Amino acid sequence: MNTNEAAPAPQSNQTPRIKANRRIARFAALIAASLFVALLLLELIQWTLWPAAHPLRRRPGPAVFTFQTDGRLLPGISGETHFTTESHGLRYPREIAVPKPPGIYRIFCVGGSTTECTYLDDADAWPARVESALRSRFAGRAIEVINAGFSGLTSADHVEQIEEQLLPMEPDCIVLMAGMNDHIRRNSLAEPAGRSWSKLAIDYSMTVRRLVPAWRAIGGDTGGDGSYAMDASGEIYRRLRAESAATPVATDTREFDALPDPLPYFERNIARIADVCRDRGVTLVLATHPTIYSELTQGDMESLLWMKAILEVGGAQAPMAWHVAEMKRLNDRTRRFAREHGLILIEADAALPKSSEVFYDDCHLNIAGSRLLGDMVTDELEPLVRK
């Protein structure tokens, strides 16, 4: 026997184990791929046939929020006011029937907090005043003017709001007043780099949107929209105004001119809204966005301001003249778009006095301002209702 001949190596039991592991890995990959395809199909079906409203842009409802306002903080508003929502989270004292019953002429007023009229009582908000006035002028006619304003929304948000929430509710007319939030939130145009994964998931996944209310209910969170709008007394204005007063004013506007320009996005979003309204047979009415901003705004009026300091660059805020010019650009684009497309235009910015007699801060209306705007909108809408 040749002792130098190598003995046969014992058969390894690793080969069957490796094969088994590979089979498990392939099976797990197949399951994961199947789940991914199923979730993708579910998303496509929901986006196409069953869209869900954005849960971060929806108030609870039906609900009644009570505010105790102070005329020293909010000139032109004082005492107890009420903010009522129906089941869709829109500011309206009655349930909005879907599908719409025959014979109702339904108008939605779309905008940010200047439309929402947060601290005004339900009856004093300008959309409610429009409804009351139109019903008085057309006795016996079923007319609904629904406040779809929501604090902080930009024109891009309004596209989503109109397409996903309002159009299924069968409007006859939409009154859109936008521009201010596009101006002061222009830094959001540089997103989504700075947005959290959770917010991105909510923005782009209908499934996640539907899970959010359940998650909030489990956690006991049934509060409002999460913004300053639910501050019951408006006390936050003291801090906001103090911060604005402590923020120095820049000596030139070069750094502010370098910020993202909202104008192209604004026009694109207005065009998109006009297109979907036309395709659905909905009359679109545009309004310029009113502000108190003027190169003459100073003294007591200037002490009311806080929003312009949101656009802080290098520890400084832009001079008033820059804000005036930028809002003029946006409002001029609204004017031009209305003229070129034959839309009714409500000249809210030009008609409302730039005074604390109608504004309690940069752009929010007190009772007198809401009354003036409501009368103006009523006059423009009357011919539409009369048809």
C-alpha cells in the first residue's frame, strides 16, 4: 500500500446547505418582488380611481374650534369666535352632500389663510358673507359658498387640493386667491432635498395617506392641522411680531433676488387649475392676493407685521419695497392670465385699503376687510349665478 497516496476527502455537507440557502433567498426575493408589484398596482389604482386627501392638509371634522380674540393683538377682531368644519374638514357649518343634490349651485373659495379667515367667526369669514348675500339676492335658490381656504397652502398645494378633494364634490365655480404663500414660501421650491422621509411618503403614497389617520387615532392625536391656526387666542402673534421687529432689514436685495423665483411655478400651477376646471365644466374665477404691503407702511401698521421676516437671508429680512415689488409681480401675472384666458378677475389687492382698518397683519383681514372683500366677490359672482 502506498502510504503517500492521498486519502479521499470526506464529502462535505455544506453543498446541500448552500443550495437550500439559495432556494430560500430566491423565494424571499420572489415574495419581495411580488409585494412590490402588488403595492405599486395598489398605488396606481388609488391615484387613478380612489385618491385620498393629504392628511397634513386636512382638519378634523365635523368639529367646532373656539377662539378668544383680543383686539389689541388682532385689530378689528375681538371676543369669542367659532370656526366650524364639516366631515370633509372644510370650513362650512353644514355637511356637504356628495354626490351633489340637484339644483344646488356650489362654489368653493380656495386659498390660504386669507381665505380661511382663521380668527373671524364663521359668519364673518368672507366666503360665508358671499353665500349670505347671494342667497339674499336669489331668494329660494340653493346656493353653497364653501370655504376651502387652508393656512399655508401654495398654488402647487391648490392643484392637489382641487384635483383630489374638490372636483369630486362637483363644484360649479371655484374662486382662487393665491400668491402670498408662493412668495413667502419660495424656498420650498428648492425641495425635496430637505424634506423628511415621512413627509415624502405622505406626499407620494396614497396607502400611507390612508394609514395616517389610523396611526393618529392610535396615538390619541385628533387635533387640528398642526399650524398656528389652532392657537386659540392668537398669542403667538406676540412672539412672531417680536421676532420680526428684532430681525434687521437688509440694505440691498441682491441675496433675496437670488432666491428661487416662484413666478414660473405659480403660472404653471394656475394654468393647470384652469385646465382641469375647463375639462370638468367648472367656472374658474381668479382674485389678486391682497396685502397691507406698501412703501408707506410704517409706524403702528409696521408693528403688526411678521410674515415678511419669514424670508430671512443671512440674519436679515428684505426691505418692504422688495416685498411690494414681488407681490406685484405675482398679482400682475394673475391679472394677465385672467385677461388672456377670459376669466373673471377680482381685484382684491387694488381695491382693499392698505391699512389696519381692514388688515390685522401682513395679509389677514379683520371683520371690516372681510366685509369689503365679500361684497366685491358677491358682485362678481352674481352674473354667474343668474345664468
